[in-house]
Amino acid sequence: MSGKLVTIFGGSGFIGRYLVRHLAAQGWRVRVAVRDTAQAGFLKPAGNTGQIALVPCSVTDEAAVAKAVAGADAVINLVGILFERGGRTFQRIHVDGATIVAKAAAAAGVKRLLHLSALGADDQSPSSYARSKEAGEMAVRNAFPGATIFRPSVVFGTEDGFFNLFGAIAAWFPALTFFTNAHPHSPTGGGPKFQPVYVGDVVEAMAQALTGEGHAGKIYELAGPRVYDMREIMHIVNRETQRKRMVWGVPFLLAEIGAMVLQFLPKPLLTPDQVKLLRLGNVATGRRPGLAVFGITPTTVEVVVPTYLKRFRPTQQTKKLRLQAR
Ligand SMILES: NC(=O)c1ccc[n+]([C@@H]2O[C@H](COP(=O)([O-])OP(=O)(O)OC[C@H]3O[C@@H](n4cnc5c(N)ncnc54)[C@H](OP(=O)(O)O)[C@@H]3O)[C@@H](O)[C@H]2O)c1
């Protein structure tokens, strides 16, 4: 099989699966470095026979990472975690792991390195997730100065962990709750603001940065066309799930108390560090270039989110639609 070779760390995740499909369609040979190759087997049909290879690797294993990047023209690191568990700390994954990948890419003579960070990466942030993302960026740039760094806002798409979470809450609970510091009925009481970006736009920008000129050493902020506060997001969820739940603003203090308990779930719904992050919102600063540099018109929430939130509609609704169609 001919074509350039790209190694993708984190290729089995939400954003990764779109990137693997996109690059395979462009003719890249894709080597996906994953901890569990059996679980990532679903990626194989995204390419022709032999086009997508799965190799076992953790970003914290220097020897395995060196093997995974050997012979690659480009390397992409998408690995990230939202909460810490045992040895899987933000420092270990976002900083040490990112350093190992960047050093290995430099040592292997790889031409392009793309690194996925996050909007809000900041060494002064109260959130250790955001501080570790900034430290990871610094470490990557030290080891591989030409690395291109992407900072997306919250990413939406069929398998996302954002709209789907609220869709599931709408399906199972009587209210959609958001957190706010102001009175919830005041104009400023809609809670923190977000600028959700479509996963397809994120991977298109990354694909262009792999082959286009002028992206080395740059940091891009990837954000959607509109800013929403949490109350607006809840109204979108209510509308698209057709659940008519009460949208309820509560003080952040309740989020802090809830997170103290919820953080102990095997896959926590909310941790104290996520509450710190949530308070800040996630909107592009405008100080960095964004999707426009790639000629991408950002896709709106209104176009994509209804296509997958409809799965949370009442079953009666689906039945009614079926009957109407007869
Ligand atoms: N989704 C968003 O809204 C969003 C917003 C801003 C920034 N980001 C950043 O974008 C990146 C990708 O996000 P995502 O939503 O696609 O995350 P995701 O669905 O959780 O995927 C993370 C990927 O990392 C892999 N991974 C975790 N630990 C690993 C390790 N030690 N070694 C090798 N692979 C490991 C996971 O594979 P296994 O665990 O199966 O091994 C998975 O493939 C992350 O860095 C995230 O911080 C995401």
C-alpha cells in the first residue's frame, strides 16, 4: 500500500475516529496507537485492506511510542483524560505522555506533529486539567518546535460527551439543571458560556495542517460560530429531545457539593476540578487564529445536534411519527 504514513495516538476516541476516517479517505496510511487494539478494531473498516494498522501502545511507554512513530511522515497526539484515576494523572498523560510522543517524533525525523490541547489551557488556571494542557503544550513545543497545536472548545458530534450527557439527563430526570453565579432569572444568570465546535470542522483543520504550508509552530483556537450560555444549551436539549423538562439554574455551590460525591463514580459525572473548569466557560479568546485560516465555515449546533439528540425523544413520539408516515 502506498501513501504517506501518519501515526495517531488516541485514534480510537471520539475525535480520533473521525480523524482516522478523514485521513484514510485522503489516502493516508494510518497507524493507530492504542492501549487496547481489540477494542479499536471498529476502526479497520474505515480504510481499504491494510490501510489502517492498530499497534498496542500507551503514551507513557517510551519504547512502545518510539516503535509506533518509526517510519511515520506525520504524528498526531489526541490523547487526553477528563479526570484522574490512580497513576493516570493529568501530569502523566497530558505532560509526560505528550513529551514522550514529541521527543520520539523528533528523534524519528517525523516532518509534522499535531497536538490536540484544549481551549482554556492556561498555567494560571484554577483547574489542574487546564494547567496540565498548557504544560503539555510547552513540553511539546520544547521537544518539537514545529509542532502545530489545536485548542478546541467543547466538541460536538454524534458520539460527543456534552450534548449526549444532557440528552440522557433530559430522558431520565424531571429537570435540566445548569449552574450559575448570578440569579438564574436575570439576563446574566444563564451560566457559563461555551462556543461548541463541530468534530468534522476540527478534523478538517487538522488534516489541512498535515499537508498545508505555514502551520508549523502555530497555536489555533477552534470554536464554533455562536456562543451559548448553559441555559440556552439546555433549551436546545429540551427542544431536540421533545421532553419539555424544567430548565433550572442553581448556584455553583451545589455543583461543588455534588462533585465531591460524584467524583467517586467509576466514570464520574462531575469532579471538583471540572467544576472549576465549568465556572470559566469555554469561549475563544480571539487572540489566536482559528477555523477561518483553513477556509472552514464553522458548522452550527442547530444543523448537527438535532440529528443525534432525537434518540432521546420519548418512544411514543417515534411511534407517532411512524404512524403519521403510513
Ligand atoms: N471532546 C471534547 O469536547 C474536547 C474538547 C477540548 C479538547 N479535547 C481534547 O481532544 C483530545 C481528544 O478528545 P476526545 O474527546 O476524542 O477524547 P476521548 O474520546 O476520551 O479519547 C481519548 C483517547 O485517548 C486514548 N488514551 C487514553 N489514555 C491513553 C494512553 N495512556 N495511551 C494511549 N492512548 C490513550 C483513549 O484510548 P483508550 O483509553 O481506549 O486507550 C482514546 O482513544 C483530548 O486530548 C481532549 O483533551 C476534547
